[in-house]
Amino acid sequence: MQLLKERILKEGRVLPGSIIKVDGFLNHQVDIGLMQEVGKEFRRLFPQKEINKILTVEASGIALAALTALEFKVPMVFAKKAKSDNIEGGLYQCEIFSYTYKKKVTLLLSKDWLKPEDNILIIDDFLANGEALSGLINIVEQSGATLYGVGIALEKGFQKGGAMLRAKGVNLKSLAIIDEADEHAIRFRE
Amino acid sequence: MQLLKERILKEGRVLPGSIIKVDGFLNHQVDIGLMQEVGKEFRRLFPQKEINKILTVEASGIALAALTALEFKVPMVFAKKAKSDNIEGGLYQCEIFSYTYKKKVTLLLSKDWLKPEDNILIIDDFLANGEALSGLINIVEQSGATLYGVGIALEKGFQKGGAMLRAKGVNLKSLAIIDEADEHAIRFRE
């Protein structure tokens, strides 16, 4: 998606360790007009009329997922990250490793809001190692719902998540894939 | 706001301790069409053209704040809740007590995204004791930005937050204020 790539080139910053900061428009301050365009692009890329729910995980995926759900005219549901060992019943759970927090966290989703008859599109802002997405996919499998696809705004193509999910046969579409990033330049996959 | 009140009456559940569960349309699964209507209502209630940014706090406020920002045609920024003691520089910080997690958490917001010239509308889904909102207001004060108002979807009028903020002179508007809730009925303030 040209509009997103141009914005990344214009305002993204690369920190040591190929950390890509896009927190002025994607995941801390959020450009809602841009997210609306991203939502329209996901609607174009995933035209299946059966999709009846958008799934994401807190926190930075929520704004993008909400604007995407607006285009699909369906509800959005977000998995929570457990902050305590005191987890109530009636929840799908999946433990993942969080590279952000450098520890295990548990994704939680109420069984009330994901059912076998649901047709799910997962939306997230970032894909790097794919831990959070694998957790969401695991929760969809637990529920018996059907996964129609995964839409990502920005994929770090030099980390393992994208290749792993595509090898599994997931219908993954990323609007911008960065194959190389250092202090000199950001290079997108063609 | 009649539409929101009707939805609360239809789908809200009251658990022991006057806990109001609205997680089917407001803060776990989210009815995006309803959030769009809520955003339009906030635009009507806060018509000031100077408002140039919507501020909220992760996680459950983000969807509502995003749809509100869409109506205002301005960016949205969300404060993060610190999960570790390892907090980087360049951040506004405010420690609050979280009744959800029953411990202190620190709200964080990058200084890049809140400036003295900003005119802020705070949006959140829930107001109970007012801890998170007081933290957000404190961060706005730290930044030197101007607070134009606070818009809330659902206020628990029998807890102290609303009265405390109004006594402080905050321009607080809640779309539904519940004064009493038990297993028999939910009573809204007129």
C-alpha cells in the first residue's frame, strides 16, 4: 500500500537493532484518516462476504482493527493480555512469549464472543516474530471458528513471523513488508 | 444518549458488587456501528473547533476514542500502562491506583505527541473511581496542553469519580450515568 509505505519512509525512524519506530501515526499516536484508508485496503484484499468479525489483541492493534471493522460493518473483538494469575473461567487462553515485555503473557478471550459459526479476519498493526498472531490463531482454532485471513499493516520481513505463518498456509496479507532497515535506509519488499 | 442506554438495558448484566458487564458491545467485543454513533454524539457535545487531538488510555478506551477521532478528523493518542520498572526517557508519567488490577500502575505518554499548543478532548469508555481519568488529566497538565473536556460513554454515578471531576471544574459529559444497579434493575440519572 503506497500511502502507508510513503508515510513509513517520511516519519518512521530506525533505532539500533532494526527497531522501527512508527509511533507518530500507527501505534502510540494514531493517524485515524490513514487507518481508515488501511481499513478500506483490507476490505479490498479480503472481499469474502462471510467474514463476520474482526479479531485483534490489545493494545496497539485496536485502533486499526476498529477502523477495519467499520469498513466491514461487523463487530471487533480484542484478546486481552493477562496481568495476573487470577484468571476467571469462560475464557479461551493461549500463552505466548512477549518480546516486548521479555516474558510469557497469556492471551484471553471470552468464549461468549467467539463461536464455531464465526468467520474471522485477524488484524494487527505489526508482525515480527509472530508470537501474538500465533496465539490469536490458536484461540480461533480452540473456538472452532473459521479463519479467513490475517491482515497486517507493517511486517518486518527480516524476522521469522511472516515466513512461519505463510508456511502454515495462513492467508496473510501485509500492506508493507520491510526487508531491511538501518540508519541509512528502509527497503521494502517488491 | 438514548441508543446507548437502550443497549445497556438490553445487553448489560449486573454482577454482585454492582459490577456492570457491557463486554458484548463496549469493552471486549465492540459494536463499531454503535461506537460511530457515540463518536458523532461527542462531536455534538464538544463542538469546539480548537480540539486537535483525542486522548485516551489503553486498552478498552481505544476503539471508542478512534471512532470519535474519526468524527473530529484529528489524531488519537493513547497513554500506555507500564508493565515494568524499566521505563525509557522522554515520557510523561503519572502513577495511579488500578482497581481492576488492585495495584499501582504508571500511565506513560511520549512527550513527542502532547505539546503545549495542543487542545485535548479525553475520551474513555468507563468512569467509576476516576483514577485513570485523573492520571490522564495530570499528564495533560504536565504537558502544558489545554483540556477542553472529558467524554465518557458509561459513568457509574454511585462511585466517586464523576462528582470529584465535576467539583474540580472539568467539563465532563457522560452519555449514560447509572445511579443504581442490582440484579433487578439498572436506573439511569435523568
